[in-house]
Amino acid sequence: MDGLTFFGLLAVSLMLLFYALEENSPWFILAFAGSCVLASAYGFLQGAWPFGLVEAIWAVVALARFRSRLADKVQSA
């Protein structure tokens, strides 16, 4: 397994892990967004630009969810 393939495996594995943990804390949503950015970078580096583009969009969506969840948590405190 070359370095780029390992990087991609790590990125999507982190996405899966953080997605599964999202209900525990808004910070896992932020971590999911970060892992989406890593997966996007992998897609572009590998030459699969549609994958890279979709993962970049997922990162933006996850950041919006993080901000919303964090604001809800602050208001309920």
C-alpha cells in the first residue's frame, strides 16, 4: 500500500469513526468536518476530482451543523 492510499484509508476511517460519535458532542461533528477535508484532499491528490468536490461540500455542511449544534448547546446552558 502506497502512502497516498494509506492517507485515503485513514481519512475515510476517521470520517466513519467521527460520524458514529457525533451524537456525543458537537466537537465530533467538527472532527468529522476535518476528516472530510482530509478525504477531499485525498480525492484531488488521487485525481478523482468528483470525490474531492463532494467531500469538500460535506465538510462545509458539517461545519454548518457544528455551528448550529454548538449554538443550541450554548443557548440551553
